[in-house]
Amino acid sequence: MASATAPAVDRLTDLVPVIQNAEGFPELLTALRAGHSGTIDGAWGSSAGLAAAALAQQTPHTLLVVIAHPRDLDPWSTDLLSFSGLHAAVFPAWDNLPTDRDAGLDETAGQRLRFLKQLESAEPPRLVLATFQALLQPVPDRAQLAGNRRILRTGEALDLDELSRWLVDHGFRRADAVELPGEFSRRGGILDVYSPDADHPHRLEFFGDEIESIRQFDAGTQRSLGQQPSVEITGLQTHADEGEDAAPVSMTGHLCDYLPPGSWTVLVELDDLLEQGKHYLERVPDTRGLFSSEGALRQLVRFPSVRLSGMPAPSVEATSHLRIESVERFSGEVSRVRDELDSVAPARERADAAEGDRVLIACYNDAECKRLGEVLAAGQLAQSDRLRLVTWRGRAWCRMV
């Protein structure tokens, strides 16, 4: 990164403008804003997260980043936070089929419902991270979700028996004391209910048939978290027939139905996404209700989308080519690292050596930064003020040329 043309780079977030000035990136942004799609190639390791962070800074609303492997969620979250300064909201996937009767009552169901509520809010998350598996699994469509919601207000008169039946019909389990989302308990004129899309349960106190007060409380300590004028309760499912063995109504919606208009999607290594989708669908015993890989892909490309890949990807769309190279693994005596670094980014052949390349070294912690800084202090890079050490725990590091 030549300092004569690139912005000052002192921390990882400073790399975003560098990527935004990369070959073809301005043209790619123009295409996305016009509703078209594009490609970024040459993005591998943590540089893929850097490219996604550069897109997140420019998207009009939400950026959905789709990856293939669940094991990469944490590294990707770290990369996105390091480069963008934004915490990515992770849309979770079920391990088991969401069509199983008990799947509608587990923690993942509540997390997915809370996620949909976030997307519908006045301030949806700007950056969303999901595996392709999570996007093969359906969510309630908007009509289903609206039909499963009920708003209760203080001063409202209602039949407590009717409300209890509504809760049972919408997937809630009766308990002696609520501890988990999807549970409710009733003791005289007091109803405790833990909506699956709520952070804490609510206690409704009745005076006769009238709701006298609503307050949120901590399920573990029973400590009150404050009174509220109303509460919205979301049911997990409805049933086609009455009875204990009634089958749940199938969910037919997709996460993309809830993305705000103007959102963009990023498909990381498309071939890998489709391959993992194929493996998942072959692994589950019953695929009814699930989206096919092609069906999920059609949902994603309803929005302006970017195909992100490490290898060159021939495309007729707007394409940005990132010039990313591998850095040799530093080895041997620690003092030799200084010489190796000076050879990686030599100064230009001019009087002012400060006009050479800038180098950022990512360390795992502050102590490592301090130790390495002491070793490198006598090197050409450090003396010319072209070296910065930062803390970071992402994936494979690389060099931009």
C-alpha cells in the first residue's frame, strides 16, 4: 500500500478505504446501487472479511454475508468486527429439522424469532452473518408471524382461561415456574409468560378480568426489571388440528423476506455454498419444508448480490480484482523478523524513506505487540514510522500490493 496514494493506515479499520479504492471496486458499488450484482475475486483468508466490511460501510441498509461452514462463524465475526467496527448479528441454524414437533420449542427457534423481530424493527442490524444451512431452513412467513402475535395492555379486560388456551395452541408449555422461552405458568390472578422472542419473561397481574400491571422480571432471581404498559407475545407455531398429536403448520417464509428494502447480499465462495447445501440436504432424514440450494440462492439474488471468491471468477458483471498475496511465515530467530519485514516492504528509491509501503502487523494480544515492537524498533520500517502493530484474532493474514 503506497502511502503516496493510499489513505493513512494506522489500524485495521483504516484498511477499508484502501479496499474501496481497489481495481473495479468503485464500479462494483455503482452497479450494486443500481440494483445489479457483481463479483470480488482475489479475496481469501481475512481479506474476504475485509472486502465484506468495505461493502457493509456502503450498503444502504443491511448487508447479509453468507458462508458455507458453521466452524467459520466465529472467525468471520472477528474479521468483520476488526475491519468494520460492527458486531455482526448471527442468524442461527437448527442442528435438527425445524419440522420436528419439538424443534419449534427449542432455544434456536426463539433466537430465530428474535432475529426476525430485529429485522422488522426501526433499527435493523446493518451487518448479518449466516451459514447457508441456516438459509435452507424456513421461517414463519410474515402473515404467519403476524397471526402468531398478540399484544396485551394494562387496563385491558380479557378472559384468563381464553388467554391460557391461546398460549397452549401457539406452542407454549405450561410450567410450575417459567425458566425458558416458550413457557408460561398461572397462579390465581398472576400469569407469567416467556415469549420466545423476548429477552426475559413477563408477569401479568389481574384484578378480576382486567390486566392491572405488566412487568418484566429475571427468570433466575425473580427480580423485577421494570413495569411496561404493554407486551407483545409471539407464538412459536399453530396447529392444523386439535389434540396433543396435532401436526404443526409448516413454515414457508425465508429470512430474505424480512431484509429491509435496499439490502445487499454477499455469497462467499458460491461453489462451496452449494456443495455444503447439498451435503446438508443429503444428511437430514426428511427434507420436507426445507428450501433447496437453488431455491435459497434465488431468494438471495433477489437483492443486489456480490459473489466473493479467492480465485479469479469469470463474470460479465461488475468485477473488482483484489491484489492479495501471501506473506511468508516468519521463522527462526526473532531478530530475523526485522530483516524479513524490511524486505517485504522496501522503501522507494528516493530521499524520503517514509514514502515506502506501510505495514500493519496483527498480534494476538497487547503483550505480544509490546514484545515484537521492542524487537522491531531498530528496523527500517519502525524508524521510518511505516510500521504499526495492532491486536487481532482473525484468520489467515495476507499482503495487499
